[in-house]
Amino acid sequence: MEEKKRQPRIILIVSIIVAAGLMATLLQRAYPLLTETVSENAAQEENHPTRVSVLTSDVIADQSWGSLAYKGKLQIEESFNATVTLHTEISGEIDKINKVHEIIDEEEPELVIGHGKEFSDPFGYVAERYQDKHFVTIQGHASGENTAAYTLDEGPAEFLAAYAAVQKSETGRIGFLEPEVEQERERYFAKGIDHYGPEVELFTEFIPGRNNGEAAVSKLDELTAKGVDVIYSKGNAYNQHVIEYAAEHDVYVIGYIEDQAYMAENSVLTSVVKRIPLAYNRIMEDHYSSEGIQSGTHTLTFEDDIYDLAELGPMFSADEREQFQKEYQHMHDGELPVKP
């Protein structure tokens, strides 16, 4: 009788043990699936596109400064997991400040990039309010813990460009056109003229705006009337007008930003090439690094492949090319006397 009473208990205990074993087996099999799901969610979190807003005061047009902001946007989207919005033609400091507030409210970017030093002060003004954002300018300066500036030191290329100008000037009079907004920067081209042609006279003129072709041509008329026969035109959109003028008036030009020989092969001596989109690349690399973007000024140099000097035009002899190549190697090795 006692035996019959124990049998249900035994059956219950066995059932509990079997059920527990079955549950353990199911959990063991399900665990990889659960952890995989968690990992996938974490990966999706990590792969969430970085939101970037780019601002420029310029228009988006061929040869314009603004077109390089557009190329920077494409560079980011092509190379990184990021979504980029581009805002153009933002003029005036108050307009820039208001636009930044508007962009942050509507787009909630993690990173705001100003295409030009004119954004340094507006970014410095608003950055303190948005400590969880980072504000970066191409050129310019940084003025807060969450601001940075990436400047391009093309000085050695400009210094060497003076060698090409001195070699081809028959009058010993060389002109230099520069936008007014750049006139505070160090002029390595002038240092190069002093080094390669101390007897050469350099005439410097400032152009209002980066795209004012009419003003540039007006200055060219004044310079050529003084006997200038080589021009370094440090412009953007207005360089097209300068090169067209040079081709018509039998003077030589040194191009800027890109190799501009395609506009007038027999008039362009060489070009100071600045690979602005690569600066955007560097900004994003730093953003994704373990340290993130560090505040302050970051100077990009020849080692960063940011600048170069384009190949000499057909007006140079074999001997001149050989001598130029020696100087180019000095630039490559960091041996040109270009320190301020």
C-alpha cells in the first residue's frame, strides 16, 4: 500500500527532472540565437549613419569655392557611413549663426563643417550651447573645446610656383591676384619670388570675392599696363576669366586649386593644386578614431597629399624641367626655405 502512495511522487519528481532537462536543452539551443540578435542590434546601432551638415557661403558652380564643398560632401558619402546635407550661399555672420541653430534643430547633426574660415567666429559663438556637437572649419581657427579647424599649408607649392614664374617672366614684373578674404594669410609666393628672383618686382592686387571675374579682369588690365607678363591668380571661379584674358593678351598664368592647363595649355605655366575633398576625408577619419576630433588647429601638409604642383606646361625647355624637378624634390623632402 505504501508502495502505491510513493509511485505518484516518483512520477512527479521524474517529470520535473525531465522538464527541467528539456528546458535547459531549449535554452542552450536558443542562447546563440538570442546573443546573435543582440549583436545584430548592436551592430545596427554602430552602423547608424553619422549625420553631417556642411555650410558654405558660396554658390555651387564650376570652378567655385562652393563646388569644392559639394565635392567634400560626395567624398564623405562615398568613403564613410554618413548622410550629408549641404547648405549654400549663407552670407553674413548673423545669417550663419541663425542657420546653424536652424540646422541643429531640424537635422540634429553630430558634426557641422564650415567650408571656409568665415565660419570660425560664428561656430565659436554657437558651439558652447551645443556641447554634444562638434564644429569644424576648413581653414580658419578654433575657439572652443568642441571646435576645430583643418588648415591646408600649401606654402611649399606656392613657394615653388614662384620658380616657374621667374623662369618665364621676360619683363621681371610678376602679378599676384588674391581674394580679399585671404589677405591675412602668409604669402609664400612672395617669399619664393624673393628667393628665386630677388631682382623681380611683384605686384599684388586683391579681388572682392572669390568669383568676381569682372574685377579680376579689371586688375589684369592695370597690371599688364605696368608690364606684368606672369600672373599667379589665386582665385576660384574668377580664374577662368583670368586664364581667358591671359590667352588673349599673351601673358602667362599660374593656376589654382586644380590643374587648370586644360583651359589654355599654352598660357598656364603650372597650377598650385589643393585637394580640398581630402580634408573632409581627414576630418571624418578623425571623427571615427578612438580619440575623436581633437579641438584646436590641425595643419595638413604635403605628407597628407593635400597639395601639389601640377606638371609644367609646354613652354618650358628640357633643361628648365630638369632644374624644376630638382626643386620639386626639395619640396617633396621638406627642404625648401619656406618657414615664416
